[in-house]
Amino acid sequence: MKKATFFLQVMVVLAFFAVTAGVASAGKIQQELIQESTLEQVLKRGVLRVGMDTFEPWAMKDKNGNFIGFEIDVATRLAQDMGVKVEFVPTKWSGIIPALLTGKFDVIIGGMGILPQRALKVNFTIPYDYSGMALVAHKQKAAGFSSLEDFNKPEVQIACKLGTTAVMATKKFIPKATLRLFDDEAQAYQELRNGNVHAVVGSAPRPAYETLAYSDTLFLPIQGTFTKEPIGFALRKGDFDTLTFFNSWITHVSDEGWLDEKHRYWFDTRDWANLIQ
């Protein structure tokens, strides 16, 4: 009986030390994960590196070569609230997710639509904005066109920026059209103005802006957008702390009305047009 009692006491002591060691080990692992998070690395570095590409009016260069636009304001405010500087890292859209995954920058804040295919590779925050695809066409080449079906023919050429959701939308809604892809959005619109393609599919409100600026050549065969996309920050997987902070920040600036204010300025007005012309 005494042996059994002694054995039980030994087992209890061993179990206690095992649990204590496990808790200590778990605590150490948790601290290591915190220190390795993007959030902690940014705070230590004092700089938030933001991956982006140029899309009007999301991100553009002004007359002095400085970046301006909705995304620029969002990233700048985010860095200010974190108490760090912001560094913009211009990256071709077709390679922006691989660049994030290899650590070229900390986060993508660039009008990126939240898509299942992308979410397999990166984590997205809650939406901080919504966008959609619109279509602008050449008056002569697309004369009489007034629906997506009018463009859904092999002889019709549609220009899009490579790697964007505009490409996916065109393939889904205008599958028979011939796609012409460009690394730079400005090239796609230039091809349209030159009459080399029938239309451009791109994120609103750029197609409408192009129509206003070149009303003698371009028109909107379809009013408004034909898709709706939630827009989120993209960051590397496995970083719960950073994702939670970004989500909290988006909720805060949304509730205070700041995001709506910035959206109205950049998307509903052209008050900024003289900064880039």
C-alpha cells in the first residue's frame, strides 16, 4: 500500500513538472511569434514598407514625382497611427504577391480585390473599400455597342492591365473577346485612345475619368460598374497579430468617417486633377 502511495506521489510530481515545463515552453514560443510578427518588425525598424502599383486615383505621381492618391493617404495615415515612417515600394502588379511573400515589403495596400485565388497565398484584412470593373470604349471602333454582349466577339479587342481583376472580369463576362494585356495601365488607355483596341476594362472610376478627358474619342457604353469587389490589405500568412491590428485600424478609421471622407475626395471629385496635369 505504501509503495502504491509513493508511486502515485512520484507520478503527481512528474506530471506537475511536465505541465510547468510545457507552459514555459508555450510561453517562450508565443513570445518568439510576437517578436517575429510583421507588426513588431515594423515598430523596431521604424518604417512601414508598402507594396503598391500605380492606378488612378488609387496611387499616382504628381507633377513633382511624389506619390498621391487614395491608397497613399491610407498607407500614410496607417504609418502615422503606428508612429513610424512609410516607405512606398512600387512593384509591377503581375509580381506584387510574390514580392510580398519574399519580404520585399510588409504589406500590399494597392486596391487589391479580395479573391479566393489570392487568399490561398496571402491573408486579407477586412475590406476598407469597395471597387468594381467598368468599361470605356472607342467611339469609332465600338460604334453602336451598348451592352457587354456587343463586346463578346472574337474580333473585338479588350485591353487590360496584366495580373488585375480586370482580366478575370473580362474572361468571365466577355469570354469571346480578344484580350490584350499590358504591364502598365497607362499603356492600355493609350492604345484605346489611339484606336488600336475597342475598349478597356478597368477599376472604376478611371474609365469614367478617361471619358471626361477624351469625350471626343471615348464613351461609356455601360453606365456604372458590372462587378463589385471588396478591397483589403494583403499580408503574409501566419501573422495573426499584424492581421488583428490592421483590422482594428480599419474599423477605427471607418467608424470615425475618415475613410469615407478620403473616398469621396479621390473618387467622387476631380479636385486633385491639377496636381498631376
